[in-house]
Amino acid sequence: MRVMTLAVLTCFMMPGAFAKTVVHTEEVVEEQDKTDTKVFCSKNNEKEAVSLCEKWLGKQTKSLGDRMLTSNCSQGDMSSDAGCLYKATGEIKFMMKKYHRDTVRE
């Protein structure tokens, strides 16, 4: 009975003795400012063009999070193009980071 108890306890303790510590490290190697610009058109009125631009900015803000530096939408400027009577230009500036990731087993 003692031998059986010793064997069971050994089985429970063995994985802890052979386990290795895994350390994940991550450091920023490069940071770069990026700018994305998009033009939104409307045939009806300037408010519609600005609304489309603001919806796009909302989606970009949600996906980029704290990497976004600045964002803005221009007012719906009138254009001479028949297919795009009112234009709004959206612009975002965000930070792109390149990381170096390392995994070390000790």
C-alpha cells in the first residue's frame, strides 16, 4: 500500500519537476506614422457626404483604437462632377508599429 501511495504521489509531482518556464518578450522595433484619405460622394446634399465620412471615421476609430493619432472630415464641398455633386474628404493619421517577439524556454 505504501509503495502504491508513493507511486501515485510521484506521478503527480513529476510534471512539475520537468516543467520549463516559458517567457514571451515583445519589443517595438519600428514606429511609423501612416495617413489614410478617402473621398465620399453624394448626389443629394452635403450632409449626406459628411455623414458617410463620419461613419467611416467611426469604424476606423473602433478598429485602430489607441493607435489612431488624428482624424477629421472636411465639409461637403460642392463639385462640378455630375456623379459626385458634394464631396467630403476623410483623413486619419495612425501609428504603425513593428514588433520583435521572442519566446524563451528556461
